[in-house]
Amino acid sequence: MARLQVAIKNLVEVFMEYSDGDGKLNKEELKKMMDKEMDCPEAKAKMAEGCAKGQGGQCKGDIDFEEFLKCVSCMAKCGYSKRRGGGAGCGK
């Protein structure tokens, strides 16, 4: 399978595993997912920041798949910026 397909498949599988089939991640599920699936403290902080932005600055409710993708996108942009020598605002 192509790398991009694998990446998309993995994102869907991770979200579904931690959302318990209800299509949303609550705070506890999100924390559990980040603790198990992300070993970089900087990435965990970026994920939390991205989720908070998607919820008007506060992560007070459940995160649906679209919001989850926004969080992941925020981390991916940060990683890309760092690889290109930038990374301002990415905890460089």
C-alpha cells in the first residue's frame, strides 16, 4: 500500500480505537491516546493546542474526527516547518 494511504488508514484506525465507536474523543480518551500514541512532549503540547484552537481556544468538549484532523494537521505543519529549518511557534 502507498505511504500516504497507510498514513490515512492509520489516522482513521487510531481515532476509531480511542473514540470507542461513538465518533468523538472525550478529554479522557484524548489524553489516553496522546499518552500511548505520542512519545514527544512537544508533539503532545502541539496536539492539545490544535484541539483547543478547534474549540475556540478551550478544549472543553468532545473532539470529533474533523477536529482531530485539524489537530494532526497543525502538528504536521509544524514538523514540515522544522524540517525546512523554520519552526517558529513549534517549540523549536
